[in-house]
Amino acid sequence: VDDEVRDHARIRFVALDVTAGSRRPATADLVLEVDGRREEGHAEGQGPVDAAFNAIRAIVAHDATLQLYSVGAVTEGSDAQARTSVRLEEGGKLVDGQGADADTLVSAVRAYVHALNKLLVKRDRAEPAALDA
């Protein structure tokens, strides 16, 4: 699945803008490329990561639930690279995704998109037009 995702990723990260604070809900404006088309989504959440993940869901409809979310530093210092791992579950299928970036939120979105691409590969094996459903 990893090789198929790497070679034929249907979803690609383009850009992310997040607003967060203690006085209003977090919001995320996300741009993804889905099957070669630029798609934009906006969402709110309980925090910036939740808002970003909700923005992904606004762009790519799916029923996957987040089972694991983990962030660690790859390097040291305030400019450290973040490495994020997520696990999604949909219909009994589990997939893991990883992302890395100097921006923790971008790392999280990259990880979620990686997992979602794996899920789409598994869906396509069972049902070739799954993304259009």
C-alpha cells in the first residue's frame, strides 16, 4: 500500500492557514489537490488540529474515525521538525499515516492525508470508484 500511495497519491497537501486562540473557536482554511483538482475547505474545531482535520473532511468526504494522534520532535530546538502519526479506522480497516514538517499543524495534516490516501487505496481495491461515491 505504501508504494501505491507514494506513486499514485490521490490527495496532496497544498496550503494551510489556521487561526486559534482562547476567545473563539479555532478555524482552518485548507487547500488540497484531489485527483489533480485544487479543492478548498474551511472548518472550525475544538483546537487547531481538530479544525484542520475537519477541513480535510470538508474536502474529502469519508467515514474514517481518528484512532491515534501522536506528535514528536525529530530534531531539537524551537525550529525542530515535528513528526506526526495518525491512525484512521473505517469499516474495520486500519491505516497509519506519517507526516513531518517544521510546522506542527502542517505535519498533522500531512499525516492525516497520508493515512487517507492509504485508505483510498484499500477502498479502490474493493470498490474502484470509492472517492466518487
